[in-house]
Amino acid sequence: MWYLKLIVRNAFRHQLRTGLTVLGIVVAILAFGLLRTVVDAWYAGAEAASATRLVTRNAISLIFALPLTYQGRIRQIEGVKSVSHANWFGGVYITEKNFFPQFAVQAQSYFALYPEFIISPDEMREFMHDRRGAIVGRRLASIYGFKPGDQVTLRGTIFPGNWEFVVRGVYDGAEARTDTSQFFFHWEYLNETMRKISPRRSNSVGVYVIGLTSAGHAAAVTAAIDATFKNSLAETLTETEQAFQLGFVSMTEAIVVAIEIVSYLVIFIIMAVMANTMAMTARERSAEYATLKALGFGPLPLAAMIFGESLAIAAVGGLAGIALTFPAAERFAAEVGSLFPVFNVDSGTVMMQAAAALLIGAVAACLPALRAAQVRIADGLRHAG
Amino acid sequence: MPSSTESIVEIRNLVKSYRRGDQIVPVLSGITFDIAAGDYVALMGPSGSGKSTLLNMIAGIDKPDSGSLRVAGTDITALNESDLAAWRARNVGFIFQFYNLMPVLTAFENIELPLLLTDLSARERGEHVAAALAMMSLSDRSDHYPSELSGGQQQRVAIARAIITDPAILVADEPTGDLDRVSAAEILHLIERLNRELGKTVILVTHDPHAAGKARTVRHLEKGELSEA
Amino acid sequence: MKIPLSYSLRNLWTRKLTTALTAGGMALVVFVFSTVLMLEEGLRKTLVETGSRDNVVVIRRSSQTEVQSVIDRAQAAIIESQPQVALGADGGRLVSRETVVLVNLIKRDSGRPTNVLIRGIAPHGLTLRPQVRIIAGRMFRPGSSEIIAGRSAAGRFRGAGIGETLWFGLREWTVVGTFDAGNSGFDSEIWGDAIQLMQAFRRPVYSSLLFRLNDPESFDQVRSQIERDQRLTVEAKRENVYYEEQSRLLANFIRYLGLTLSIIFSVGAVIGAMITMYASVASRTAEIGTLRALGFRQRSILAAFLTEAVLLGLIGGALGLTLASFMQLFTISTMNWQSFSELAFSFTLTPAIAVRTLLFALAMGVVGGFLPAARAARLNIANALRAA
């Protein structure tokens, strides 16, 4: 109790210095939290992947399509509960800056495979009745103000022309990490139009999404599907949904790694600043430490005082930094738009922030505590005059 | 007159040198003398004579290079750091030139500080501190911070702190060096009372003959060697 | 009277630990700042040097990249017949009908697959790109299943080295040469015969057309001709502009993130500098009072302390820049979000970046040191002396 009194009062002795130090820690913890959230967002797709879904694509690369005829054959493989398919549309909504994922899907089977997309039955019915209907995610709807009944025009890049849709429903995610920034429409609409403008490209599918009867069948079904189409015109590559998502991440891995490194760098920078502060403070108080030692206080109580003060300052800064991370993340997500479909500060990040703050406080106190414990009383007293 | 002929401080052949860069500067070259219990000793000498160093040795806050030092019945040269710290807490009261009070603690809390090393309860500590404050006529200043007290008042707080654990010896290094004449006289009077009424052994270091005026025994230190007054 | 520079220098030297920690913090910030600038520059260099101002790329309207573009034979013929298309030494038009596909290849270091761009070119394809030189082996024979790989691709992907083979489009392709494209985007590509590739992938259409302008200034003319032609649904861009646009999304992201980080970091470093300088002023109060009493003006005091802060900044800046220059030893390879293919580029340090970095470091010193220096300058002389 007594030590707490000393620690708190000492911490507030130099209000400007303590204030600046706390500010520095707040900035560092905030930056750290934001960066880690960015890294998490990168992996969000893989995190949200289901263990009972597989993705099959053309073995050459994602830009090559698969024939529609594969669907029936995949359906017959043992372990497969259902099959659906999707095409990446890649259209432009007004300007290129407004990026969000658009998929032409076989609606009935697709939404059955994604129970985490929650749609009201009425809206679903409207969607099924309108061939040009579209279902959009809640996040997308809030960014662009889409409501059921709105007309949306997308300028095709892969599939040329201007495509008109009518929003028929808005889906919510079952969990915080579900991606609600997607735009779904009927594959039939895509196919019919392509049959008219470019028949060679009709009846083709971007990826097949396969639902397994149980997660344990994943390896067997994966092998079976790829074996079925080996040596055909369009060989397939099947992987779990998580592996598929991670594939994208690994292609931009360099950037994610860089961001992770930078997030740790920020902690080191502020550690240097705080260590400096504590060192200066300890040096200025060497007469006091010498006096305490003369009175009979051992090196441990002295070290405890210094650690206590450092940790107290770090704790204040850390708590403030953690609290600010949430509104900051929201601002950031708003700025970046739909580049990161999921942008949540999760509990793991908060724990890392807390640990970082504690680490900063502890490391910063090490050298000063050591010096204070070792100071020779006579020398320390001499400093006073 | 010393109240007993028993020596509370026994010094034999104390030697101490300091390193300054790559030079070794001898400070004490073989000091031998005794201090009787209850005595009031003034150690005098010019600057650099080693008087503060000698005081530091007796108080257990510095160690000699060689020689023996028995204070209050213990050979303190043989004690390790933590035992020495515990010894100091029980046996020595410090009075410094610049008071050395904790700026963030009130007068009351500064005086209470040494009692934290004992196992008295908070209430018991409070009683002791109140008594000390009364003795120093500072009861009305008990929750003032050092920055709110005059030099003389601060030194009185320091003296209260020095006697709160009822130590055997009081060491004072230029206690009046930073005070005006009136406050200085007050402080010297207080110290003399502590010696006369409470029987505390006082060892005072000063270069000012006026400050040494109240002492019963005066020893001179010159270039690390002791001489009789 | 001016206070000499040595005063500031010596004060920094006396408190070594503090100086080291403060300058160290600033150095880390400078490191991040300059690294981001170098990354941006490296990306820009790689993509801008890809492509010449004298060449024109034609792709389908609104397709954004070659990968998503489709041009059929009829349209290709019309485009080739434009009068602004230059003629080669052999009298033929300097045009290359090209087809690009993305293929999954395995990286040598991580064993993981990534998208690589395979470009099918016409015989003039090499001539149109004079910055590309075959540095090992030879050019592929037209009509064969031979391919050549860019220097970066050959090094990074399994099967892309000379003598190695790759399997795609139900065919085995042999690498017969390696080419150097002067650190441009082409270095990450693999080239083969366009007709052969189209057959292998069963695509009867091209992705793009590349031609040389006979007069570099006639671009606007030929562009409006092409884009107004009713029979064509294409758009034309100068080759260098086309590639520069490819990197825009990635470059913008890097710049935005980097700037945000640098600002946040610099706040931390400035705070560190302020704390240090305030403490420095506080511990030298008596000294300052003495200097003032001796006759030094307030602005000399301000200048002396500001100099100290600026020196801290410069030390940190020099250290950070030196560390950052080692980053030039590394290459980054990542997927370009627009073209979807993998791109390798490195950190490039230019004199301009070095200057900007040092100015940034200087600014941090000034901002961090100003308020403390002002406080030092405004101390009351009598009070300051009393602290002695």
C-alpha cells in the first residue's frame, strides 16, 4: 500500500514528462493494435473458412474456367453432399475505387452451402423470382446505401458490357468474422447473356464449391475429384476452402510479413523512448535512492519502486491505447472501404497489446533499477551537493 | 562528561583510498580511535581531509579498504550488504546537509519511512511519528510537503526521521551548512538536547567551528590523519 | 555572442545513454520512413521501365488488364492496318499479336504455388522491346514448344531455368533461354510463341496487340481513330502508361500505409526527443542562468538547444538511412492486385530519397526540440542561478 503511494506520487511528479511518456505509449499501443488487426484482416478469409467445404478450380490457374458438365460427375463422388458453383465477375461499380467482390452463383445450392449467410426467407424468395436479382452483404449495403429495390449497374471487365441488377435482399453474417461485403447474383443471368455475345465462353464455371458429408472425408474427396479429371481438357485442382484462401494470402505474403515486422518495430521504438525516460528519471533521483539505502532499504524495495512506477505509466498508456484502438479501427475500416471485408479487433490482439504494454514497462525499468540497486550510497549522496 | 566509559565506536587502523581516473588518491591513512557511548563528537577539518569519508564508514554506508570498525557492538566490516542495511536501520540515524527528504512524501510520511522496515502496525507507527513531531514542534506541519517547509523545518523533519527508530548513534554531515544563523542555532540546540536528554551518541562533521561549539569532544582530521583538539 | 556548436555536441556526448536511446528511437522511425520510400521507388522503377513511350498497347475496352482482355483476329487486322503503325527493317509492320495466360508455378524457395504470367509473342515481340536482351541460351524457335524465361522468373520458379521444362496446357515446354529486361516487369514473365500457346489452351483469340508508332507524337491521332472505329471495342494506351497504371493500386496502398506508419512513428520519436530535451534543460538550469548572466542572448540559448535537438535528429537520421540502405540487398515478390500475376521488385535508394529522409529526421528534431529550447531561453536568470 505504502509503495503504491510512493509509486503513484513519483509518477505524477513530472507531469509533463509523464504525460508525454504516456502519450508515446498510447500511440505505440494503438499503432500496434491497428497493424495486428490489419494482419488479422488479411487472414480473415482463411479464418472464416469451413472445414466441410472444398473448392475446385482449373489446375492451370484461376483465370481458366471449368466446364459446367463437371458438376454432375463431382456430385456422384462418395463423400460429396452437395455441389454448387461460382464465377468471379470482377465488375466495376461506377469507379475502380469502389472495389467489392461480385459472384455469379447457382443460388439455390450456393446459399445452402453457406449457412453463415443469413437472409430473410421473404427476401430470398424475391431474389429467386428475379433473374436479375442480387443479394448483397450488410457491410456492402451500409457502405453504398444499397436497399432492396435499388437498381445497381456494374461495368463488366471480364464479361464485357453494362450489367443491370436489382437488389433483392441483404444478408447478415452469422459471426463477426463472416464476410458481408459480397455481391451475389444468378449464374443463369450471366450464362444466358454470354450465350448471346460470346457463346464459346458460355456454360463455364469459375470454381466449384463442394459440401462434404463430414470434414473427415476432405482428403479422400479432394483426391477423388482431381483423379476424375486428370488428363482431361481442364484438369482440376481441389483444396479445402481454407487452403484456397490461404493461397491468396501467400501470394501477397511479403507485404503481410512486412506489416508484422513493422508492428513489432513500433514497440521497440517506444521501448527505447520509455527506457530513456526512466533512465533520466532514475539518475535525477539518485540522491533519494541513496538516502533510502542509507536508511536501510535494500536493493529489492528500490527496484520494486522503479518497476512499479514504470509499469504504472505503461499500464495507463496501454489501457488508453487499447481503448482507442476500437474507434480507430472503425475509422480505418471506413477509409479503406471494402478492401478488407472483415476488420475486427479481436481479443487476441487486445491481449497482445496488454502484453506489449507490460513488456515496455518492464524492460524500460531494467537498467535504471539495476543502477539504483548498485549505486554506492556515498556516491549517490554526493550527487546532491 | 560521557555517561559511561564503554566505547560505542572502536576504530582500528582504518585505511581508505579513492580512484580518480587512473590515479589512486589516499583519503584515510590508518585512523585509530574510540568514541564513548553518549558522547557528542565533532570531526573537523578542511575540505578534502576525509572527515565525511570517516563518518560514512562509521555509519555503515561506505566500506574501508582495510582496518577494523566495531560500532554498537558489531564488527560492521564483516557484514554483507543486506545485513549492513538491516544494521543501519536499527542503529544509525542520519542528518544530512541537504535534508534528503522524499519530495513526494509529507512530513509525517517522511518520518514514518524508517518504521516501514520494522514490523510495527500502522497504528503503532502513527503513534511514534506523532510523538516525534511533537518533540520537534512540527505537529501542525505534519501533512506539508518538503517544498512547503522552510530549511529549518525540513531539517527538523529530517532529525525526527533520524531518531524515530531509536538508534544508538546519530551521524550528522554539515547539518547547518544550508541554513541561516537563526535556524542553524535552533538545529544545533536540538541535536545537543538529543544527546543530553536522550543519551544519543552524536558524531558531527563540520568545517565550521561555530557548529562544533556544542560538542564535548572535538577531533581534527588533516590529510587523512587524526589529531587531538 | 553565439554559443559554439561544440557546446551542443559535448552535451550530447556527456549523456551517452540518453543520446543513444533517443537517437536510436529516431533511427528506427527513419528506417521505416526511408524503407517505404525505397519500396515505392523500386515498384515504380520496375513498372515504369516496363514499356516504352513509343509503343502502343491495345486491349479490349474496360478490361483493365491484358489478362482479362480478348481481341479477335478480325479486330487485330483492323488495328494493324492503321497508318501510324511503324514499319520494320524487313518491311513488315512492327506489330506483335500477343496472348497472355496466368499459370500456377511453384516457387523455388517456399515450394508454394503462385500465378506467373506466360506471354505468347509474335516474332516482332522481341524487336518491339529493345530493353530486353537474351543473356543466356537463345530465342525460342517460332512454331515450337520452346520458351524463354525472364531473369527473375528463371531464378524464382521451379522449371524455369535453362534446360528445365514446364508442364501446362497439356504440353511440355522447354526453356531454351533467359532474358534480361532491365529490372522491369518483364523480368518476371515467361515468353513463348503466341500461336503455340493459343493452340495449347484452345483459345482462338488474342489478349492484346502491341505496335510501334512511326511517329511518337501521333499517339493521340491513332488512339482516337481506334476508339472511334465502330468495328472495334478496344482501348489504346502508350505502353509505359499502361504498365504504370497496373501498379497504381499496389503503389497507392504501399504509399498510404507507409505514410500512416511514418506519421505514427514520428509522433513517438518526437515525444522521445521532447522528453530528452526537457530533461536536458532541467538539469542545466544553473548553467543556462550563468550563460545569460554572462551576456548571452535568449536567442543564442534557443539556438543552442535547438541545435542539440537537430543533431539528435541527424544522428538518428544518418543511422536509420544507413540501415535502410542495406534493404537494397533484398527483393520483394508479391502478387500485383490488378494484373494478378507475381511481380518482383527491390528497394531502390535514390539521392532524392536520402535527402527527403534526412529532412524528415531534421524536422523531427526541430519539432521535438522547439518547445524545450523555448523554455530554456525564457528562464528567469535569477531563479535559474538559484538552482546552482
